[in-house]
Amino acid sequence: MHQINLDLSLEEISKIEGGAGLDLTIRNGQVEKLNFKITEYKRFYTQAIRGKAALAAPTLLARICGTCSNAHILAAIKAVENAFKITPSPQTLILRRLVVNGLIIRDHALHLYIFVLPDLFQKDSLLDFDDQDPRQHQLLHDAFAVKDAGNNLSILTGGRSVHAPYPTVGGFLKFPDPEKQKEIIAKLTAVRPAVLNLIDTFLKAPLNQTQHIPYLALRGENYSFLAGQIVSTDGINIPSEDYRGQLNRVDLPYSHASAYTYKKGFYMTGALARLNLNKASLNPQTQKDAAQALQKFPSDNLYHNNLAQAIEILNAIDDSIAILSSTSFNPEPPVKPAVISGTGFGVIEAPRGILYHRLTIEDNVVKDAEILVPTGQNQLNIENDLKILVNRKLQQHTGKKHSGSGRMDSPGVELKQELTHDMEVLIRAYDPCMSCASHFLKINWN
């Protein structure tokens, strides 16, 4: 029987936020070791924030990530407000909802159009799309139109599409211009057909791989990204302040990012988890127009994470149109703190999953902090999914070789190409929170 033995060393993945790598050892046709390594050096934000004014914490912690900066701002604001016993006004909560909607549209569009669609069309880049092909031409145009709509919604409500200057502890510093609201409604309405086409594209994608694992997400009213309790598909409801206590930290010697387990096992957070748990809370118009795609949920197919993201873009558009069409925003001062010491928790849904901020504050100064980001939480599940994928590919490859004549003593070019491509696609399905570069996986084969 032909047995495959090979070593893969991936020292740097460039099409991501920060540094990551992968080491794979295959012996006798089985995966002996697969380490998915987050190699970006720790920047010690939780230590750097100590001694800083609590009101400055959201702006400082936003620098953790440019891609998800607005999510970190809102999570940190919630943590400070929770510590200071601040209850934000109803108008503030609506504006924050719009800030998140802008983030979801922009961020999901960037990921789905720029990073993932080329895989479905066997292209290296969106810029390789055939401008003479009507479908590819339309998707290329849609990529920039949808992302632009999300950017403009974020600018209207947050002041910028990243590192938004308007949201602050207790409220907002500036408020939307009514005339600009009308312009944004028009932009959002104009891109709805493009998003419906995007949903249909991912609905028809043939990719499939399943794990039966718990999915965790925030549940509140109106498909909330900002309020509610953590719920899981195994029936557990977790108050936000107790979330950290449900997770077990795992220190990986080969990764600079802490990993976590739930009930000592793998779990997943993100768009797939949100759709699995909360699809009944989607905007009614979204439920109507995405009805066929929503039949796929709940789903254990990890690639449906991308389909879920496309549906979330539509929901963010429909929710924002409904709010902007019926709401006038009036200037109001931020709510003042009732106390200046305490421990506060800010738990929200970032684009890629549950984001947890804990801040301990004494006399308006941060004394301690802890932050859990979605990619760290998904790290072990990504690794396990990669093992499942590689083992399946090895079995398929061995079956092909046995069905023919002759014997091969080393894996062929076909297997290398399949493994390289399919591992890229799987990692992208999780949408790890990282910025883009020109290439994704570059593997040294020994």
C-alpha cells in the first residue's frame, strides 16, 4: 500500500492581518502534526492600557486592529459604561447599531468580494476577473459599490469608516446630518440587488465540510450585535459578564495568541454561529428576500460562514434603511458617570464573532484589562478543521493511486496543489481578523 510521508512548513501567510504560519507533518498517509500558528508578536495592549484614563480606553484599544477598530471602540465603551454605571440614551443605542451595521457591510464585503470570490472562480485575485464576462464584470463592480455603501454609513454615524471619532463613553460627540441620511438611504437601496446576487453566488457554492460542535453567539432583539446574553447551540444562556468563566484558556507553545475551549472542546463563533442561533431575529425584509438561503440554517457546514456573512450584509442594509427612514437625531450631551471605579464588561459581536473586553478601573484610571478576540477563540477549531480536510484529501489521493497501476514513493504535484489551495480556502472561510496582502499561502515543500 502506498503511504505518503511529507512535511510542510509555512513560515508566513501574507494575505492576513499580522503574521501566521502552519506546520504540517504527514506520516504513513495520516496527519501526525498540524499546528496553525498565529505568529504576530504580542503587542501587550492589556498591559499598555494600565495607568491610562478610562475615558481614553476605547480610542487606545481600537488600535488593536484597523479592520475591526470600530468593534473594539464599542466593546471598550460598553466596558467603561458598565464599570461607571452609565445607562446610554435610546438614541445612543440606535446610533451605535448603525455604526455596527456600517462595519458589517464594509468588512464582510471586503472579505467576500476581495478574498473569497476569486476562489469560487479559480482566480488568484478579483482583479483577474474577466471584464468581458457579464457576471464577473458585475461582481467586480458590485465589490466597490457595496463596500462604499458601508463606508459611507460608517462615516455618517461614526465620523470615519475606521477608528470612528464620534462614539464616546455615554453617547456621541456629533450627530448625523438629515440631508446626508437621505443620501445614505439611496446608496444602501441601490446596492441591495448586488447583495442579493452575492447571497445567491454563495448559496450555489459547492464547498462542504462539517463538524458537530457548539456555536456561541450574542442574542438580543433585532439580530443585535451589541446587547443580550451569550447563547449556545447546546442550550446554555450565559450572562455577558460570565462569558469568560465558561471558557478554558489554552496556551499553545507554537502560537503567540491564546486559544480557548468551551466545555473543554472546540467551538465556533462568528456569522455562522449568529445565523444558526438568531435567524428568526433578522429584519423581516431580509427574511423574505433571503428565504431560500436561510433554509440552509442551522448548518454545520463551515463554508456556510461566508453565506451567513452575505446574509448579514443584507440585514445590515435593511435595518439601516428602516432606522434612517424613520429617525431624526438630535444633539444630546454624553451621560455622566455615576461612579469612577469598578469592573466593567463589554461583550459585543464583532464581524468575526464574540469580542470580550473587561476593564478594571480605579479613580478613573485603568488598572487591569483582559480582551478575547474571535480569531483567538476560533483558533483550535480552525486547526482541527484543517486536520479533517488534509486527512480527507489524503484518503482521496491514496484511493486514486490504488485504482491505477504503478507505485509512487512521494506525493505528486496534484496532491500538493489540492492541499495548498484547499487549506487556503478553508482558512479564508473563517475570515480570520487580518489585513490583506498580495498572496495568502506560500508553502515550502520538503
